Amino acid sequence: MKNDVEIIIRDFHKTLLNIIDDFGLKEIIINENEIAEFCNLINDNNLIYLDDGSANEAGLEGKILPPGYFMNLTTKFIYEIFIKGGPDLFASKIIKGLIHTNSDVEFFKPILMNKKYKIKIELSNPLKKEGAKGTYYSIIFQISLLDNEFNVYAVDNHDFFFPI
Amino acid sequence: MKEFNSKINDFVIGQVIPSSKVKIDKKTYKNYNRLIGEINPIHLSKKYAQNLGFDDIVVAGNFLFSIVNKWIVDWIKDVKIFKKISIKFENPVYPDDEITFLGKISNIDNSENEKIIICNFKVKKSNTIEVMNGTIELKINSND
């Protein structure tokens, strides 16, 4: 049973790596309407996210992405990877689901609205851990936001655990 | 900016970040899931979440991350100095939970060219259950 689990985890990891490899660098543009709706939902009235003039007054080139929204961008791509994996990705019944346990996010430059960026995804090796409720594995998706010159704007190290 | 610089220069280790309380409104969370195209059933299906041992659908870490960031940016009033955040999700948050944000400055590192301020934070529900914790790094360059 133990070896079966490790084989399944290894295959799961390999599948994800193959999908990420096919994924390559994805281009994105931040949608200002989506951001405006998001700000409205969480009652964030900060005009630097909504108005270029206000952003300029704050020393910014234009309106920017709320830092709190960055993880929503990165998660969309993680989900794309899972969807590409199809129903077989979680078909083993050994891996019951993925739970986002922590993130380390670093911001290097303000993320301007309506500008083209690229998303780069890398994956850690699965790490076996023992917790109060038994064995689980941790895996980290590192998602970087880059511009066309490959300058890094932000990075999210998005850690999932999956209980066995 | 000068006004802010004088405020940040007054920051001291141990200084408390003004706390904040937020209720995770069910309708708001549903609209958030629609906006971001949530597909993880743990955030959408009560039955699925219960099968994994949770009481109800689990509010996504991303949503909570958004609110933590807002709390910090509202305090510092200058998003440009917000450099890093590490966040760990300890216990689930469910729709209709009310959560409280607490934090303080734990370290200040002054060098010739920059000042780095580290804050620790935690978020609780029902005043006792810690649902999240983490650290935040703010960085101010002397040229700002």
C-alpha cells in the first residue's frame, strides 16, 4: 500500500510537470473591469486601483492591481493546469483533494492595469509530511508575473497539501 | 509622501496595527467565486467540503488573502512599500464567520539606504480560533 501511494504521488507530480511544460509562458492582461468589481465586493475604495489620475498623484504610472488580487490571478492558472489534467488527475482516490495551506508572496514592482504580462509556473517536488490527522503531501506552485522583458513583478509560492 | 515618511519614521517595534473585523458575507463570497471563476468544489459544495471533514464550504485562502492585504494597505496608505507577505491558513473560515485582524510591528531594520519593517499578524474567529497568521515586510528606500 505504501509503495502504491508513493507511485501514485510520483505519477501525479510527473503529470503536473508535463502539463506545466506544455503550458509554457502564458500572456495575460489585467482586466480593469474585473478589478473594479473586486474592489466593490471587498469595499476597497482606494482610487489607485480605479483611477489613473489618483494613481499618478500617488507616484504611480497608472492604476495598479490591488496586491490582494494577485493570488486570484495565479490561482486561475493553477486551475487551468488541473483542468488540463482532466478527471484522471484525481481518479486514484488516494489523492482526495488539494487544500491551499500557505503562500509566500513577494511584490517587486506595482502591477499596472491594461499592460501585457507573462505568467511562468514552476513546481516543487512533493514533500511527505506527518500531521495530527495522518500523512499528507505538500507541493508548491511557484508562479511569477513577468513583463515582456522578463522583469519580475511579483511571485506567489502557492503551497497545497493533499491528504492521503 | 513627506507626510507618510514622517509617519513611517515614527513606527516603533511593538506598535500595534489597528485591528479590523470583517464578516464573510455569504452573498459576497458567492459573487467573488463567480468573479474569479472558482472551480475547486471545496469552496463551492457543502457536501464535498463535509466529505473532506469540514463543516461547510471553506472560504478560499485567496479571498482571505485579499482582505488581509486591504487591511495592511489601508494602514500604511502607500502600496509601494508593501513588499512581501507570508500567510498560513491554520483553520477553516466558513461563510458568515466574523474574523478579526490583529498585528504588530515585530522588527525594524534601519540601514543607510532603506528601512525594513516586519509585522506579524494573526486572524481569529470567535475571538479564540486562529484561522490565519503570517508576516508582512514593508520596505522604504531613503530616496522615497
